[in-house]
Amino acid sequence: MNIEEIRNYCLTLPEVSEYFPFDETTLAFRVADKIFAMIDLEDTEWFVLKCEPEYALQLRDRYPEITGAWHMNKKHWNQLNLYGSLPDSLVFSLIRHSYNQVVKKNRLKLPLLES
């Protein structure tokens, strides 16, 4: 999976926008001004997603390509190695999960997506 596929998919989700909150290379996707995904355009190996804490641990145990996100609260954020062998279907599912985490936490009046 590449950055364009990720970007295009994220932008299909309801009320999602993209921006560069930290520098000119860290692309973040947000819903209702809350970040749910990030990727560095200069180092596209790692993709960062929000995750429910227990599920985050299960994913890390099951997939060596999924670890606690560097520079983020590892309880709530995972990073995915996109150069590994994660199936695209799993990456898309985890994007939806991350989106749903933000929608639920902020009690947004948006539909939850099927993970």
C-alpha cells in the first residue's frame, strides 16, 4: 500500500480533512479537528493510527509490523510498517477503527464505520 492509496481512502471518509500540523512533511488526517491518522511524506514506511488500548495490544502481539507509535501516547496510538506484509484490507480496517475512535470520543453526530 502506498501513500496515495492511504490518502485517497482517508479522504473518502465522512467529514475528513488533511493538513500539516507539525511541519511541511507530516500529513495528518482529521475529523472534527481531531487527528486520527498521520504519515511522514519523506518517510512513508510508518503510518500512525489511533486505536482502542486493548485492541492496540492485541494487534502488536499478532503483527510484528504494528508497534506503539513513536512520539505518541503508545496506549492510544499504533504505528504500522507499510513496507511489511500487512494486508491492505487490515490497513483499511484500522483506518476505519481509528476514525471511529475519534468520532466516539468526541460524540460527533457522524455514522460509525464498519471496521
